[in-house]
Amino acid sequence: MNYFVYILESVKTKKYYIGQTEDLENRLKRHNTGRNKSTKKDAPWALKWWKMLKTRSEAIQEEMKLKGIKKRKGIEDYVVENNFRVVAQPGLVTQ
């Protein structure tokens, strides 16, 4: 099974949200339908970057690294340096 670390950007406030999941498409739907307390007020969300990893522990470690970066520019630099995929158009690409 594959796991994903992802970064969402609020369409409304431009804030980033970082998370990890095994079902990226379903997770994004949950964020955008208000089923996540911490993201509900800033919806709608757009998937900005994602990275596929082999294990949940790898995904959690990557998520914690990203959450430890406090500045937006630092997050953006990190995803470029660590081969995250950028989502240029609507829709998900998970392969």
C-alpha cells in the first residue's frame, strides 16, 4: 500500500495545510466538505503538492518535517528539493 504526504492551499485564505493519508482523493473531499474541524473554516482547499511513500511511518516522518517548517518559503523550498509533485491543474494524479 502507498501513503501520501500532501499540502493543501486554501482558495479563500491562501493558508497551507499539511497532512498524510492512504487515500488522497477521499481525504481532499473530506477537507472540502467540512468533515475536518481544523480545515473547515478555510475551505475550499486545492491540492498543491503531494509525495507518495511506501509506508505510513515514512509518510508521518515526512509530514512532521514539513510541519516543523514555519515559513511558507521554507515549505516551498523543501517540496522542490525533495521531489514532491506539483498539481498544475484540477484533479488528482496519483501514479
